[in-house]
Amino acid sequence: MIQATPTNLRITSIDDRPAICHVIHAMGVGGAEVLVDQMVRLLSNEFHCVVAVLDEIGDIGERLRLDGFTVEHLNRQPGIDRGCAKRLKEFADREGAEILHAHQYTPFFQSMLSRGLFGRRPVVFTEHGRHYPDLPSRKRWIVNRLMLRSCDRLIGCGGAVRQALIDNEGLPESRVEVIYNGIDLKSLGKPSDDARERIRAEFGYASTDFVAVLVARLHELKDHQTALRAIDAARKQIPGLRLLLAGNGDQRAAIEQTIGERGLQQTVTLAGTRKDVADLLAASDVFLMSSISEGIPLTVIEAMAARRPVVSTAVGGIPELVEHGVTGFLAPSRDDVSLAAALIKLYRNPVLCERMANVAAQRAFDNFSLDGMLNGYRDVYGEVLNGSRRGTFREQNGLRTTSPSLPGGHS
């Protein structure tokens, strides 16, 4: 649901750019996918970035291809597909990739597997979120410790995700670091001039309605059912309460059924996939999230930057974004009663709503910018490329031996 990076960026051909191969499940519409799209495009003058997708090219992948970037479909088969790992190695070799940057655990496993027993291509692993329920796996502990190399880097998108990698994946605590997800705050928060009036008119909302917007895939982990129960309870205390759900997914039919059963047809709007998220936020009064599992959700950062207080479940990395009572309100997962109470409190106290919105925006700009995230990965790439094993790796793989020149003083 986050908007992908605009495609009008020029790709500059620089012969000595270090090659980075991003490895990901698919390049459809989602937070991790958008971050990869941004990294590939915005770092293209410094690094030769290519993408290997395990399962599906997706809309974002097709746009990358149209814009001249290399996106390879590895056609992963169910189970431990050693053929997929072999195809990944062949693709990385062909592209001269000096680093595999794996996004999420299965791409990380395939990246490690692609090295075989003696390969030494470094793997940078970014975990963007966790599945639910997130439980320790002794099998993964053993596999991770056996396959991890000293040249690899391990990154969680937030503190909660970092801790899950340590506790549930058995990764060494001293080696797991944090680089927060970030979004392009400079181009964010610029809705069209008439966005609030136009969007409200589109959905039949009055200027006095209290509008909550929830932007997320219609997936069970987003737990829209809790949001619907909260709205059902809160509407008794909030005249003109409206919930705008932006997104599509396999839970749409179940959501429509609940809307019908609870008589929420005039209160809840299913807007489908939208590309005008900034306009939707401009038309809203509060951002709502009811997930049972999250990493560092970009939609929450986007809402904060757009000066909207956040009412959310306190799962995953959300408490790292939202400070309860300061930039919004947090509730335990599946706690529709607390979510409803928070909505009612914000409706009854416009001054509090405004104060939270201002603090939320400042924190978003201070801590979760796209520039900050990209600089973090620039540093990681530079350190890996200039590691003590760099010469050995290049000689083994027949890669060029000239030193890349990286911005910001890295060499």
C-alpha cells in the first residue's frame, strides 16, 4: 500500500560500481518490496543493483524491469529447493555480485545455501518483520549457526525484530544490529490542495465526520476484525465516525461479512488498493492499526509524518514508533475495547489530537527518514566490501580488483 519510488530516475553507468544482488520473495506491493525498490533506484549511481526474486516478479518488479533494471525470477519450488540456490549463485556470478542482500528469512537461507561449502560471497540479511506466532526453532538455530560466515551482516528493522532474531533464530547477539526502516519524508505529506474535501466527497463523508483510516493488506495478520469491533463500539460515542480501509487481500470477503452482520455499511468503506495514500491521510483525523504482528510498518511512519495521531496495537516494533499518550495510543493485540476508548478520547479532545499530531510528525522526521536508512546501508556495504576478506573473495570469483569509490568518505 506504500507508494513505490517514482520511475523518472536516471540510471548512470559507472564501470566500477560494486554489484549488489537483492534477494527477496517477490516484488509485489508491500513494505519490504517498496524498500528494495527504493534502494535499487536511489543507490544506483553508487552500486550496480540487481534483484533476484524467489517466487513472483510482481508489479514493482515489472516496473523495475521496464526502467532498465535487472530482475531475475528464480522459480523457487516448495521445500528446500537446492536448485533455487544454484540458480541464485549462477545469477549472482553472472552479474558479478559482490554482496547478496537478503530480505526476510527464506531469502537469507537461500543466499547462505547458494555458497555451498566453500563460497565466500558475503550476505547482508535484513529482517523486515516476523511471522505470527513467532516461536523459537531449534532446527533454524542449528542451521543458522552452521551456515553463517564471519563476513555476513545481520540487521533487524527495529529493536523488537532484532531481539526476535536473537531469541528465535539463535543468531549471535553481538552481531545483530538495527537499521530502522525509513520513508521519503521530503516528498511525503504533500497531498493535492483539495485532498481533504475531494476524498471526503468521493466517499460521501461530511466535513464534520471523524474519519479513521487504516492502510494495510486485507490479511489475517492485520486483524481487521478487531478494528471493526472497535469501530462498532466507538460509533455509539462518536457521531459521524467513519473508517476508511485501504488495501486488498484474501480477507476481503470475511471483512465484508462482518460489516454486514454488524450493520456497519454506512460507517466502514472498503476503498481497495490506493496510490493516493497522502490524500487519504489528509482526509482523515486519525490513523488506526489493529495488527497482531508487525515489524516497523511504513504506513505508521507515513501517518506520523502526515501529522496524524496513531491508535494501534502494541505489537512488534510499533512501540518503537508510537509513544503511548504522546504521539498516539497503544493497546494490546485483539483489544478492541482499548482501541475504541482511544478513538473516543481523541474525538472528544481536539487539542490533544493536534498536540499528538505535531509531536508524531517531528519524531518521524527525526528518526525514520529514507536518507537515514540509505546511509545506514551505505555504511554496511562499504564495511563489507572493505573487509579483510575482500581480496580473497574477489580473486576466488574472478571479479575486478579496483577499489570502489563510495560517497561520504568511504573507500
